Amino acid sequence: MKRTVAVLAVLAALAPATSSADNLSAARAQPIVEVSHSVEVRIDDGVARYKVRRTFANAGTRAEEASLRIDMAHGAAATGLRIRARDRWYDGELMEAEAAREKYRELTGIGAWEAKDPALLQWVWADALNLQVFPVLPGAVNTVEYTLTAPLGYRNGRYVLSYPRQTIDPESSSLKLAEPVLRIVPGHGDARTWIRVADQRVAPDAPIVLGPPPPVAWVGDGEPSEASGYALSRINIPRDSPAIKLVDKAEITLEINHTWSGDISVTLVTPMGRHIEVTRGEGTKNDIRGKFTVELPPATESHGDWHLLVADNAGLDVGSLDAWSLSLNPEKSGSAAILGTATDVPRFIPDAPDDDGAGGHALLEIEPPTIRTMDARLGRVVASAKTGFNRLELDAAPQLRPLPRKASVVFVLDVSRSVPEDELAAQLRIVEAYMSHVPDASAEIVAFTRDGKRVFADFIPQPQLAAAIQKAAAEGKLKQGNGSALERGLAVAAEALKSRNGPARIVAITDAALRTRFNNNLADQALAPAPASAVTHVVIPEESYSSFIRRDDGHALASIADGHHGVLFLAGAPADDKDLPKQMLGLVRPIAIDHFKVRGVDLEHAAELPETFAEGTGYRAMLKVADPTRRVVLTGKIWATPFRRVVEHTPHFDEATAAFVFSEDEHTDLTRDEMLTVAFFGKAVSPVTSYLATEPGVRPSVDGLEIGVGGLGMIGRGGGGGGSGSGLARLAPPPSLQKLLADAVDTCTDRHKPAAGWRLALDVETTEIEVVDVEVKTNNGTSPALRTCVVEAAWALDLPLASWPERELHHLDFT
């Protein structure tokens, strides 16, 4: 169990009652405040590095320990700590967690030396840390800097990161936190590099204050729960779309990244405001991915705003809605599905506020460096001879290929009598949509029946093309006739391009109802006179309620296009569809790597790999494997051109991958030794490792903390040694309670002198952090004073840090 009553009691005791993302507490109740919180974000070869510097001040009269519970940037791991003392910086050391805690306890205890500056950075959970700093001297400040290493998200051709906001309630606590001041220094580009923070465009290296999160968004039925955090995303089906109709089912495709999916519930909200549950996460599993089908209320219309509401219903974990799409099934049988894809993702899911979780994350978007087709990173981590990890990250270029400049385009239109008038109109809409992307291009039209004829006998500049088509139609040059000699139309197009300079394109649009004697060799021969670099597409229109193009390499005519640098597409071009130009962009330039595959690693249990890898999109997979691979091979096709890339692991990304094993909660099945191996390799805070930073020569302080005062702050949680247990971090086995009480019992017997043969048996019940009950079971020959002395000693017992069970009954027998 991740959450127990004991853990919640610890959190409640250590955290002030604020709703801030981070929580600041003090051991001696001195008025500690945070006076600055600065964050510098850099991109380092496909990995984000956050340098977070925080300064604490003490307005009290005694040296104080500042204990800060830190909510993490999404997916981040802590990989460094340093302190500033007497104007010098001292780097922390990554140590085994138990050793670091004991050393910190020693250094902050009462001794004979002047106070100096130890700091301890500990694991709490995959998305939370605890930082302890001592001493913050009266009237002075103490500055600490820690490093976070985070994976880069990638959406819409931009790197995507996050940073927690602070929500300060001045009425709730005297311990104040500063709002983060964030700067992004990409490490690539220049002053024009595109950066946006929380929907605000900023310049590189320009500071921006992250204020409180916006109010909870809500739509439709009911109202938000105060015990949950919410993320909301929208897909609009246009009201003037030809797709408007009644729908009875919806299929939702989800990609939710979360460290504890059991916290999550997902709801679809119809345009009428009806809430329909889509799914709930399962127990301890990470992430929610897949397709989910729901029944819609009667008379649900397709048009309007559809919303996805993702709720986090329990504290201690966060995540993000990375992608979702919607397929609506019309009530009319045989009608095409109505499709929509969210463009406002990712959306970070705020943690439920019951454990003072994050009130929201600010979204950071950064233009990447130049990507040539695809950036790929492979990480390899060996935890033991039987266990390891691979991480694969793929980023398709924001623009796979540029638009052709000053192109000459020939559209070969099928005007045979087998083509209905509305389909001929659809062909002309495809022409118009294509040319809208290339305003500096010129076009000719070839109409074919049993022969092919040029319509304009010239190439018409794009601005004059619509008028020229209208005139040609009025003159009967697009009149339908008998015959479907596609090769004749292609031959005329090839001849027309022979004398043209610049990029050459042929787009042949046909219903594919050709004569029996036709074969693809005839088309190849007809295209022979065209420039060698000319690209030929074949397009087959289909009736549809919404516009689309879809590659079909299995079609009988596909080899015509494939042999001439192009693709055969099926296309829908309904009237009055405003998305038609956007959908036809794939005819003008490549916008995806098709037939995409990754060889050399098994992705069966990872997120589904897209067969069509669209430009500007990314893919992330963290894989636990017995023998992590050293290389993978990427293959696919960009139009007709084969794509192949060999990707090998690198030491830089191997190290980052090791850190992400913990930040993405992939460590729970590892043994303690395996966790230690991975954590030290990744230089990461984990359930078994912590950072301790000290000024050289530091000793226990004359103003140190008394034993049991201040303590060790937030106790770590999370799996270890097989991933089972109470939810606390993996610590040393608990000592015998009988031995812990032995000295106290000896003191009692020395004081009260029991008779020979005395015996006192107790049942002592403990939880993970305290003694909760003491009961006398046997009392032979003991005086009331001795019995009381021993019982009080048991009640006064301070359980040492160890992996105490969630609840246990100890039978103790003293003689």
C-alpha cells in the first residue's frame, strides 16, 4: 500500500497547513521564510537540467533547521546538491540514504563547535523530495542549490517541460515561500528562439515569475470536488461541419502519463454538458493508455465542444494528459466516423490537495535545435546480470521537408463518365486545397477520358488559377466523356513538364475505374519524359463527411506513384470543409514517416508505436528488460523514399536514463542492491540514496538540534527490495523491541528491587513511526512501582528509523 494512516500522520505533522506546491517547516518554530527561489532551465543534448537555488532567512532568535518538502518538475529526478558557506560553494555527495541521514543527525546534533552548514536532500516519492538545511542563523540567510534532471516531452514540434507553481495562503502559516523566478537558457538557437512559459511568450534568459495557478476549470454537470485536482482538454467538432449528425458511441484514445494510475478517473463531457465516465486507473500501475468505448446519451449531437476531464483523486503523485483523440459513431449505419484530436495537450494534472499537493504546473515550451528528419536517443542501464533498462526517445522534425518553391504542378483529372459530378467537384477542391500551400507555384490541368488534353495550354500562376478553372469549365474543357485512359493523361503531363525549371509535380486524380487492358507499366512508360526528380502522386477520392488523406500502398495502382517518388492516397474532400487545405498538406510535402518501425527492442509493453510518425510528434518508452540493447534501427518511408537510422546508446543518455528509472517510478521491483547500482550510476536521489552537502570540517554545533527535535523531516516513501511493504522507503530492518527497552528495564529494576523470580510480560503495538499501545499481560512478583516504571518506559520509546511494519504486535517478557 502506498498510502497508510501512519504516512499521512507524518505528512500532517511535518507540513504546515498551506495549499502551496512546496511545504516549509521549522524544527524550533522560528520564523523561517524563503526569500528567493530562482530556477534556470537548460537543454543539454536532449535532457533538461534545472538549477534550482533557494534562500531561507531566519527572523527569530535561535539557529533553525529549515525543512522543505519539494514537489518536482514533471518526470524530474534530483541529481545534485550544493550549499553556499562563507561565499564558497560546496558540492554534495551522493550516499546511501541511511548513512546520509545518520551523518546529518550527527552534524546537526549538539556538540562543541560553532554551527556550520550541512544540507540533506532525501527521497519522498517519485515526484517529491525533502530538503533539510541547518543552521539558518538568526538574522542571517542560508542558500542551497539542487539540480533536477528531467526528460524532454515533445509535442507540436516543441520541447515540453513543466515547473510547479506556488500557491501561498498568507492566513494559513507563518512559514512563507517565494514565488519561483524562472529563466530558460536553451543552449541552442539565439535571441529569436521561440519560448513560451504558461502561455506567455518570453525571450531566452528572460526572468518570469510563476504566479499562482489559474482557478479550476469545469464544464458541464456537477461541480469540482475540493479533494481532487483536475485537468481539462477540449476537442471542437465545428458547428458548420458537414459531419453534423446524431451519434451514439464514442471511442476515446488516451495517453496519460502518471506515477500511480489508481489515483486517476477520466470523464468525457458531451457538448450538452453530460458527464460520462471513460475509465479509472488500476491500483499501483503507472500510466493509462489505450482505447475506451462509451455509450452516449440519446440524441447526442456531434457538433460542439467535447471535453476530457482527468481527475487526480488522491495525493502524492502527479502526471500529465499527453494526448487524446475522439471517434464518434453516427447512429446512421454505414456512415463514416467523425474524428477529432486534441491540440491543447499536454495538460499537467494537479495533485489532489489532501496532502498539500501541487496546485498546478506551469507549462514550458521551447523551440528545439534543428532536427534533420528525426532526433533519436537510446539509453542503456544495467541494474544486475538479470535486470536492466532501455529508454527510447524519438522526435520527428517540426517540418520533415520544406514546401517546394516556385513549383510547376500538373493536375491530371479524371473526367470520364464513370465520375459523378460531385466527385469531379471534389477533384477540383483537391486542386484548390493543394495550391493554397504554394502561392508561388504555377499549375496546368490535364483532363483525361480516352485521351488526355491540356486545359490551359500554359502554366497558370496560383493567384489566377481559380478564375482560369471557372472559365475553362464554362468553355466545356472539363466536359465528361467516355474512356479512362490514365496513361494518356500522365503522358501529356510528363510532356508539359519537360521544359519547366524548378520542382516538378504531377497529381493524378482518378476513380480507378480503368479499362481491363490497363497495366501499371503503361503509366511508367508514359511518365518517362518527365524530369527525373518529378514527384507523381495518385489520388483516389472517396465519399466522406470529413476531409482526409490516407496512404494506401496495397492499392493496385500504388506502384505508379511509388516508382516516381510519390504515394497513392485515398482522399475525402467534402464541400464546405474548412479543414480541407490542412488535410491536403501531405500531398504537397511529406508530413510523416510512414510504415515506421523500430527494430532491436521489444515495445510490446510500451506505448503504442505510431505506424505513421507525424512531423512534430514524439515517442517515449521506458523498458525494463533482462538484457538492455545497445542499438536500435529505425525504418520507414518518406513518401517513396526509404528512411533508415541506426541509433546507439550514449553515456550521457545512459546516465539520464538511470535517473529516470526513479523519477518515472520504474524502480519498484528492483532489489536494494539493484537500486543502489542504478541510483549511483544516474547520480540520483532514490529510496536508497540521498545527497549530503557539508562545509569541510563541519562538526556538531553548540547550537545543534536536540535528539528528537526537528527530526529528519519527510520520511521517504516508495518501493524497494521487491516493491512491497508499507509505502515507506527501504530502510534497515527494525531492531528488537525487547533490546530497545532492556536498558530502561534495568534502570527500573535497580530502582525498585523486585523479588527473586519476578516476571513482567507486555504486549506492545507499533506502527511505522510510533508505539500505539502497551498492555500488561503477565505480572508476577512485580511491585506497582516497577510495573509502572517499565510501562512508562515502553510508552516513552522513540522508534529509530527502520523499516517498521505498518502495524505489529510485539510480545515482550522481562525477568
